[in-house]
Amino acid sequence: MTRKTGFIAFLGIQAVAVVIWLMALLPLMREGSAPFISTVQETFTGRIFSALSFNFRSGETSVISAHFDPMGPLLWATLLMLAAGAAVAAGFVMFQRNRTWISVGLVVAGLLLGLGGAWFIVEQWSGDTTFPVGSVGPLWLYAMARAFLLQLFIGFALLALSTVAVIAGFATTEKPFGFHVVALNWLVVAAVWVVSYLALYVAPVVFAGA
């Protein structure tokens, strides 16, 4: 794969990611849809994973909703995604130095760390969460979380397949077989989540609290 072909392939993967995000967000941009910034306190419900409280005296059941904590599951997701990006970056450096098995080990570790990050993102959206006034609307956040997870799993699949090619000996330093493209894409995926976490979850909550 030449540099030009690799660059085109990389741009193609990013174009797919942009389409995924647009498909998730365009329905929310229609007139009358939920506002991007909440003007009231809003609660997102995870439905079947909701925590319920039953009052034996009144016979009523109510949903227990925790207030959103940016230092909760999504912080763990961010730390794991940072580690996932660092592991794959180190793995690519080892690949270029012809240290194949060290490279494979680092990349596999990066993939597993990425799955751990995805698990914490899913955990955040599995229960019921109340977001304060001034935060990004939960419908917007949920749509973007789903778009990111799809982007992540595409990146995961591409990198995993390329790693198998390295193990099988099809991809080498001289003929990387697209390994450099999907490794770079994985770094983009990690960066997208870190920026999303800081800009969409942390900053609005901090400003709303101020």
C-alpha cells in the first residue's frame, strides 16, 4: 500500500465516521427537537436497567435517578481510551522497528482497553441519570455516545483484522498491509472520545455548577 493509497484509505474511514455522526445528530437538529443545551433539569432513563424503589405503605414504585457525575464511569472510560491510544501508538513504533510480537502484544492490549472504555460508556447509559440545567441535553449526549461506540467498533474491527494479518506474516514493515492506517485511525477514535468527554460532559457541568 503506497502512501497515497494509505492516505485515501484513512480519509475514507474518517468519512464513514462523519456519516455515522451525521445520521445520529441530524434527526435532533429538526425544528421542535430537544434543545442542545438543557434549560431544565432532565433525566435520562435506561428503562430495563432502571433502579426502582417500592413504597410498601402507598404501594407506589418510583425510579431512583442519580445525578450525573463526570468523575464516574465516563472518567474511567476516558482513562481507558487514553491508555488504549497509548498502547497502540507504542505498538506501531515497535512494528516499525520489526519487533513484531511486542507490537502485537501492545496492540491487543490497546484493543482490550478500548473495549473496557466502551463498557464504561454503556454502563453510564444503562441506568437513570439526571443532568443539571445548562448541561448538554441527554438525548444529544445519548445519540453521540451511540455514534461514538459505532465508530469505536469499526475501528476495533479494522485494527483487529490488521493485527491478525501481522501475526500471519502478511503485514510487514516493508508491506504494512494497511496496519499503519488502522493504527492511526485508532488514535483518532481515542482522541474523539477524550475531546467529547471534556467538551460535552465536563465543561457544561462545570459551567452549570458555577
